[in-house]
Amino acid sequence: MQKIEETTYLYEIAKVLTETIDLRKSLYSVLEILSRSLGMRKGTITILNPLRDEIQIEVAHGLSRSAMQRGRYKPGEGITGKVIQQGKSLVVPKISEEPSFLNRTASRRQTQEEISFICVPIKKGQQVVGSLSVDLPYDDTVDLKASERLLTVIATMLAQWVINLETLQIEKEALHQENLRLQEQLATKHRITNIIGNSNKMREVFQMISQVCRSNATVLLRGESGTGKELVANAIHFNSPRAKNTFIKVNCAALPSTLIESELFGHEKGAFTGAIKQKRGKFELANKGTIFLDEIGSIGLDVQANLLRVLQEKEFERVGGTQTIKVDVRIIAATSKNLEQAVEDETFRGDLYYRLNVFPIYLPPLRERKTDVLLLADHFLELYAGENNKDIRRLSTPAIDMLMQYHWPGNVRELENSIERAVLLCEGGVIRSYHLPPTLQTGEQSDTVPTRSLEEATASLEREMIIDALKNTRGNMAMAAELLQTTVRKFTYKAKRYGVDYRQYR
Ligand SMILES: Nc1ncnc2c1ncn2[C@@H]1O[C@H](COP(=O)(O)OP(=O)(O)OP(=O)(O)O)[C@@H](O)[C@H]1O
Ligand SMILES: [Mg+2]
């Protein structure tokens, strides 16, 4: 090639590199200029991914997308790999005579034409970051050495662009890794095994969750407040094929009817006073994921009609809009209300009820699964002791008795709160009955029945301390008395009064 032409092409290359902001696009334009100037058949720019120690084709001219994807090498592998490993350019006059030619992109199989191949390293100082290579039709009048020199100059010009591309890629990969880690964390947090329960009733619930989570079926979670409806909704989503997409929760009770409509379906600009710009609703945001409609029983009749349409047709319009929006959303609803009664009272549409009630899961109240109380209490004890850096090992027997006798109107949430409070109050290694909330002390809610008398409370505490001391000393009265810093005579008297028999603890 003549010098003057060379200069023109170099000038053109410099120009696209400075004028195009899109890195990949500018590199592609460079290959295009090379294709015109050298009559090249194919051209590729590869970069070395330092994280994976792998060379991949970043930009190519004359290669299909799938061929590009196949073009991955390890440093040292094939000609490109050698160039990158050694940092020296290689010229192959005839690739048909070159044994180390891998042809990994499988793009030269059909060509009968003889090809010359030139590959030059792209360097950042002494460090190789990638390569530039071209396929030229073989021509014995062409001075390949001259072409190699020209490519080396171009590779130098490209270096900064390739480095930037590499940096971008590393950042992208780091983000991707971070995303995977967060997803993993969410999945771990919402494992079905994190829902505690061993009672028959809860086993049925687990069975149902694992049956339904893989499907797209609408799930209706029923149960009193605090029984774990939200927990189960999370578990279903994060164990479903939609786990990688969004999980959006809407509390239908927290919003007035007028707002809930725009919250769910979005609105167009100017749809009502205050609608200053277009807003996408929760259904749109949850596309490909799951929407959790909490407290569905509180939703007004006007919104129910639109909701029914989404359930049936998977489509809706934004408030004040005419465009029909289609979504792919899995619906999980929850309610503590008696929906059947609401249907009868005509405050809840029957057709909507049937649409929602495809796969109901009933979460039993805690009082109907007493065997879970201890399991849950231990679970929360470990959780909150850990959170508060306290070394609390167990619950005392009287405390356990109290937990077992109580009827838990606030269900698991109330139990969780009680244990958290006890952990905060507790100074030793054991949760005692007096660490538990006063509501539990009487077995009745404190606002209906007064708490017990001072005498009763003292007696219960004394009895508890005596039993603990006997346990710790294996029924040795003298040692137990000493432990409590009292005399054997007083200790024996009190033990007898509270009906505690030291022989039981031997
Ligand atoms: N089986 C369980 N195992 C562990 N934690 C549970 C269990 N059930 C409920 N919880 C915990 O109890 C608390 C209340 O649960 P959740 O919010 O899911 O109840 P809910 O049924 O949605 O109540 P509400 O109707 O009042 O909204 C949460 O902190 C939850 O983690
Ligand atoms: Mg809830």
C-alpha cells in the first residue's frame, strides 16, 4: 500500500476513534476502514478477560454472532492465544499450511480461497490487553511485513479504547456477580425451611407451598393476623421460577379506594388533580414477577371490578388512560377476613372470590398448634440473643409453661415480640417467667383482667428460683440454699410450701 493512502486511512481511524462515543461502535468502524484499505476478509479485536483468564472476541467484521461467541481462547492457545501470551505479532502467509491454526470460529471451513493471517497484540505499556487480527486473501505480491507494521500502529491507537472496554466489562461482571450474590441471599432468607413448624397442620402447609410454588397459580393465603401469611408469600415467590424477577407487595388496607386504583394500575398525566406526570402501577412494575396483594378483603367494590379483569385477562388500563396494558404477573393474595361472609354481605364480589380462591392455603392460629410454640420460641430466642449479643441458652421450665398455657391471640408475631422483649430484659443465661410480658402472666389479656397480686408474683418467682437451684445442684438442698444465699432451714420451708420435692431433681 502506498504511504499516502496509509496516512489517509490512519487519519480516518483516528477520526472515528475520537468522534464516536460508543466504544464498541468506534472499534467496529475501525475494522470497517481496515476492510476497505487492506481488502481484508475478516477482522477481529479480542480482549483478555483477566478475571476469567480468557480471550474473547469483542468486535468482529465478517463474522456471525454465533461465530464470535465460539471464539474463546485461553492465553497460549492457537495463534491469537500465542500473540497475547508472548506479546509479539505473528504473520501466517498461508493458513492452510499452519498446524496451530485452530479455526475455532469455524468460519473458514467452506472457503476455498487461501488466506493470510496477521495478528498483532494490543498493549497497555508492557501488559497485553488484547489483539487485533485480520484475514487477507493470499497474494504473493503483497508485502505482509508492511501490513503487519501498519496493524501494529493501529493497535497502538486502539489500546486506550480496548482498555476502556475491558474496564467496562470488568465492572459489568462485578455487578453481575453482586446481583447473583444478592439473589442468593434473598433465596436463602426466604427458604421454606426458614418457616418454623413441625405440627401436622404446618406440615400440610409446607406440602402445599411446595406443590404450588413451581406453578403460576393464584394463591390465597388465609389466616389470623400474625400467622405468617407474608412469610409464606415470600417463600412462594422466592422458590418459584419467577424468583429472579420482582416481588411487589401492596397493602390494600393502607390506602383509600381512590389511591389504590392508581397504585395498582398507574395513571396518565392529568388523570386527576395531583396527577402531574404519568405513573406506572404495581402491576406493571411486577411484570414477569409476583404481586402480593395483602389484606385483599379490604379492597373496595369499584377496584374489585378492575382487579377481576387483571386476573381473568391479565390486562388493564392506567387510570385516565386508553391504552390496554398486558402483563405477566403471578398473584398471591392474603386476608385475615372472612371472605365468604363478605360475599354474602355483598361487600366482596363473588366472581372475584372464586378467581382468587384457586389455591387457598390456610395458616392455622398458633393456639391450634401448641407443639410449634416451643420450636418457635427457641428459634426466636436464638435469633434475638444473637442480634443482641447475649449468651442466653434456654427458657426456664416455668417460662415454658407460661408460653404453653397462653392462647396467643396475636399468633407468631406476638410470640416473636414476647421473646424479643424477654431477651432484652434478661441479664443471665436463662429466660425466666418474669421476663415474659404481663399479658402472659395471667393467661388473659392485661386490659381485661388485672395482673396478679404481688404475693402471687413473688411466690411464683421464689418457686422458680428454688427449682432452678435444685436442678443446678442435682437436688442437694444445702448447696441449693447456699446458691441462693439463704439458710437450709428457710430453703426447706419454702420448698415444702411450694410443693417442690428435692428428690425429683437427683
Ligand atoms: N412459622 C413461622 N416461622 C418463623 N417465623 C414466623 C412464622 N410465622 C410467622 N413468623 C414471623 O411472625 C411475624 C408475623 O408474620 P407475618 O407478617 O408473615 O404474618 P401475617 O399473617 O402477614 O400477619 P398480618 O395479617 O398481621 O399481616 C413475622 O416476623 C414472621 O417472620
Ligand atoms: Mg401480613
